[in-house]
Amino acid sequence: MTNDGLYEKMQSRIMDIINPNIDYTQEDFDKEFGLTNENIGVNLNTIKLNFVNKSTNPNPEYATDGSSGFDLRANLETPYTLEAGKFATIPTGLFFEIPKHFEIQIRARSSLAIKHGVTVLNGVGTIDSDYTGEIGVILINHGKDNFVINHGDRIAQGVLSSVVSKALINFNEINSITKTTERGAGGYGSTGYK
């Protein structure tokens, strides 16, 4: 099957899976699109996320059953002071083998943001599946006071997310955008805030 229309067809079939009125299952989807554990690099029931922990911190874990992200902790020999208005990359001592078609998103911890103004500088950091180096978290201190980071502090969270494979993307250059929507080119608050 060519890439033309494949993504749209897969999207449509995913909607069929979740529609209780259509007799179409995950197994049907896997067969139709030739997905197996071997060719997508993951077990279809669970995802094995191999990692190496070179720190003395606990292994990554989810704080609660409903947590979306797992804790990322600072791996420091001595406390680090993140001065107000400054940013720095904080090592974690963690290395991951991210499965193909996945990424780890590095997200801020809400408690650090609300209490201290400390957040992840690049909004959401992306760790690609072909990166095997140490995970570093780029933190910025938007607060008025210096913030001390100690070894073992939970500084961010990692979220394992699937991504659309580049094999399914067909960049198609056109002369102008012809898609008509209610919003159009309106952005940056064009829909209001109330």
C-alpha cells in the first residue's frame, strides 16, 4: 500500500475500533495494516521501555496509577542553585532505548511551576527514539528567588507518547492553502479567552 491515503485510512479504522456499532477489532486493524510485534518494535499489549540508571536515585516510576508521566530526578554531586531568571540543563543519570514510533516528552512538574516559577524551558522537550544519550532536563527559573536543586529532587516528568511514523507522512507542497475552516488563519487568542 502506498503512503497516499494510508494515514487517513488508518485514522478511519481506529475510529471503527472504538465504535461499538462496528464489528472491527484491534486484531483486524493489525492484520489489515500488517502490524506485528517484530515490525513495529513493541509488544501490542505492553511496551518495553529499556533504560539504564547511572544515578543513585530510584528507577523511574509513576507516582499513582493515574499518572501520565514518570518521575525524572536530578542526578547531582552537590546541590545546584538555579538563579532567578537563569536556566540550566540538569542531568538525570537516565538513558533510554525508546521504541521506534515513540518519543519521551519532558514536561514540567506543576508543583515546581506554581510554588517556585521553575519549569521546563522548551515547553515540552522531545527525546527522539534514535537518541540514546543521557536525559537532561532544561529548567528555567521564572521566579523572583533563587531555587536550590538537590540530588534526587523530582525535577520533571517523562511521558512516553506515540508519534506518527515518517513512513506515513507525505509532505506535499502546494501553492496556497485551500482548506476552509471557521477559524481560518486566526490565531493567538482569536477565539477569545471566555
